[in-house]
Amino acid sequence: MDLRFGDSKPTDEERAAVDALLGPPESAWEGADDRTDTDLRWARGGREARERRDLLLPGLHALNDRVGWISEGGLDYLCRRLTVPPAEGYGVATFYAMFAVKPRPATVVHVCTDLACAARGSAQVCAELERDVGAAGSAGSGAVWQPSPCLGLCERAPAALAIRAGEAPRTAVVAPATAEAVADAASAPHEAAAEPPAVAAVPQAGAEGLVLLRRVGVVDPGSLDDYRAHGGFAALRRAFALGPAGVIREVTEAGLVGRGGAAFPTGRKWSATAQQPDHPHYLVCNADESEPGTFKDRVLMEGDPYALIEAMTVAGYATGAHRGYLYLRGEYPRALRRLRTAIDRARARGFLGEDVMGQGFAFDIEIRRGAGAYICGEETAIFNSIEGRRGEPRSKPPFPVEKGLFGKPTAVNNVETLVNVLPILIEGAQAYARTGTGTSTGTKLFCVSGTVARPGVYELPFGATLRELLELAGPPETLRAVLLGGAAGGFVRPDELDIPLTFEGTRAAGTTLGSGVVLVLDEGVELPRVLLRIAEFFRDESCGQCVPCRVGTVRQEEALHRLKDRTGAAAAGDIALLREVGQAMRDASICGLGQTAWNAVESAIDRLGAFK
């Protein structure tokens, strides 16, 4: 390992931020000023330091949170403490959109320009900010604003997120956003209006038949006692009564499949992890829901955080994992606060720790914040991110159940999938499976946004139709199309609303259910501009590791730029090029990002007649 450090020194603030995370330095190599061992040609405890490589991402957050950007001196100090080559540290820092390695003001305002916000007027907000505040990226009055991909606030679109660095970082969510409100939040994030409660994102609140959302708005998300009074930890007690194999059997018989889009059987994944002889085992909760239009997991974490803690503990018990990592979107400040509080209180009351509920089972949860990288929603990219590396996907096989986080057997599930385990254990597998269809059991959360009267998270049993869902949300009078599954999904026409919302039903209809995005577009939306925004999103979010995706997403965007004002014969050549590039990405990309980057564009051309 070649460690070459420059002459730049950290500021006192940067040193304090890193030391608060890692503890004070113990040698001159690590940066201690009062030690006599000043020979820097070798490092004591290098192996021990390298074993803390996974603290690189939290260390970058510590620097960015304190100062607002990551200087060369601060990065060098962090890398020295962890015995990480500075070039590698720089590569990680520049991978994430929320970090900056060039000076910028302490306050940064992220203004969402993605699909749901674009449908609700984000372009006007940005135009007014340019007129009144200045161009995006230009510093003024101690703040800077910049366009952002989806912030997961689609039910309150258009949205913005203000972050002010400091010893105690402050955040403010502005949604729905106006240019005036965004400017006010930039100048004083701590004075911004309070966010509405999580239940405001649940139009069905109080309705019969809710399962996953039944406690949102009913329990105090900060109260462990309130959660227990509404059935909390009953599922974990039953898990201990059943034993690990019994829990896996219940989950398998219930027919639970992953709710992130891949629909892989959860029981099979847990069983494969539990059977691995290599130890330790790990559990990773994927709470990095970065798919444009997705916000269901945010609502669950903000409104019912203890349910996720209980579900992760059940999953850890079933798979033989004693440590769980909760990988949370960096753009979810309220969810972070709620989960930190819930984990601390659960640990203090014996629901996490060395002896969970007195059952002799040790399990604890650590939160790891993402920093603005869509690709980190891919399960192996999460491993690299947690381990302190660039969040690039790994080749499979080996699969995560064999060699996952830190090279050990790992089960990865998203928030919605895990929370489904609780009703399975409480009701029993057979009762759970009676809801839904034969191959899509239980209920599903749908994130409805765009031009509807009542955007929000809806819970329906599998098998309900798209028409039934839109009737609940209040469809527009002139419906142009519905995008299912987000940017990686596909469009459906107004005459296709009777599609059953199941994995098999949407597949048969030539589209996808994905993570549950339902973006509604009326006739006032310019479809070519929507497709161009999707292409820009994939171009920006490609990790660049494989050529088909790295080059293909750029070529797709270039073709759509040419097509936005063309139709008919003038568009034929670029449409043919899009098909060729899209097929190459689908066939040869290393992960799902490149494999699905062409889906929405293809469906718009074939189903909606775009560019005709």
C-alpha cells in the first residue's frame, strides 16, 4: 500500500470533527502533537487502523457536516487516521453527490428537479431562484442552491432540502417549495416551518384494512411504550418461541418476496444465509430508496421507526446475524433523527444489545448514512459503501448470501420487506397469504405522485387494479400516462388502467411494479422533457464502472436531446439508435441501473407513441 500524504493540514474544526468520531490520535503518525515518536516512516497499529476502513464514509460525513465541504487537509487527516491512501479517500469523497471537495458556503440548498417535482412546477421555482438569488452553484449570502435528483418528498412536491454545516448541523425541508420559502430556509434553516407529521403522507389513515401503515399517525414515533401498547415486539416474542428455523418457515410459507423491485423470495434468501458455515453473518437494511418517485420507506421510518427495529431484530435472529446495518438515504434527516432515538431507547430497554429480551440473543443496529448515490440502492454497492469504498456494484456470483458485507454471508432486505415480517409472525403464514394473490401475497405500498388530487403512500392488497388505486388518489381529468416503477419502470396508457397490481400482472402487461412508484402525468406534461429528465438522471447516477452503462446512458441522453423537438421521419434514425444502445445496456451492464435505464424510454416510444 502506497501512502503519500501532502503538506496540507486540517483546521482545528476538521481535526475536532474526525477525532469526535475516531477518538484522539495515539501517535505522531495519526497526527498527535504531543508524542515523542515522530518518525513518520512507519505506522504503528496499521492493521488495526485498516480494519476501521469502514469508518471512512462516516468520517467524510463528519467533515462535511462540520465545515460544509472536505478540504485536502481534512481528507488527509482522516485518511492518515484510517491508513487509507489519500487517492482512494478522494475517490470515495468524489463519488457522492452530497459531498464537495471544493470550498462552498456552509449552507447548501438542494432543489429537487426530478419527475414528481417537475410535474408540480419545480422548473418555475428554479427560474425564480435564478432571478432573485443567482445562478445554481453560485455562492451568495453564505448559501448556495443546486438542482437535485429526487429527495423522496414527492407527495409534497416541489421540494427542497436546506443543510447548514456546523458543530450542530441543521436541516430544513421546504415542501411544497416556493422560491421565497427556499431563500428563507437558506438564510435560516432553524427557523423554517416544521414538517407535517408522517401521517400527512397517508391519505388512507384510519381506514380499515391497513397492515403496514396501521400505526402511522396512531403511535408516537418517539415512544417505545406507545409502540408496545399497540402490539410492538409481539412478533419478536413469537420469533423466539418459534426458533430461527421456524421463523424462516413462516416467512417462506407466507410467500413474502422482496418489495424493492426484484421480488426475490425472502424466506429463500434468509435460509441460504442462515445455512452458511462461515461466520459472522450480517444483516443489511436497504433504506436508500433513491428511485425517483419512491418515498414509502421514509414514511414508515418517520412514522413507525420501532417496527423497523423489531423487524431487523427478527431477521437477524433468523439468519444468525448479531449485527445489522441500516443504510439510510442521506437526504432523510427526520428519519435519521427518529431512528437514532428509537435505537438508543430500544437498546436502553433491552430490545437491542447483548441479551435481547432476556433470550440470550445478541443483536445491535448501526446506522450508516448514504450521501447521494442512486447506485447504492443496489445490494452489493451498499457493501462497498459501508466498507468505505466507492459505491460500485460487485460482480455476482458470489452472491451476498455467500460473500456479502466484509466478505461474510449477508442478508439484504429493504424497509418494506422487513416490516412485512411482523404481520406474518403475528397472524401466521396462512392468514397472511390469504391476502393478495397466489404468487403475490399480502399488501403492497404504492407511492402515488404527480398530477393527482391526493398524493401519498397507499396500501392495497396485491391484485387491486391501477384504476382502483387512481380513484383513491384522485386522477386528473385529462390523463396522459402513468409511469409505474419509477425511472427504471415503464409507462402505461389511460386505456390500460385495469392492469392488476401484482408482480405477475404487470409483467404480463409488459411493464413492472418495481418499488411501487405510480407517477401520474396529465396532458399538460411535455413527455419528451420527462424522458430527457429520466435520461439525465441515469447519466448522472451511473457509477461508470462498466462501459455499456457509462457510455450508453450518455448516448441515450444525447439522442433524446436531439429528439425533443423532432417527430416522424426526422426522428427515425435516433429512435433506431436508442433501441440499439438500450439493448446493449440491457444485455451487458453489470447491474440493474444500466439494465433498466432504457425501460421507460422504450415504453414511451412503443406504448405512448412518443416522437410520432
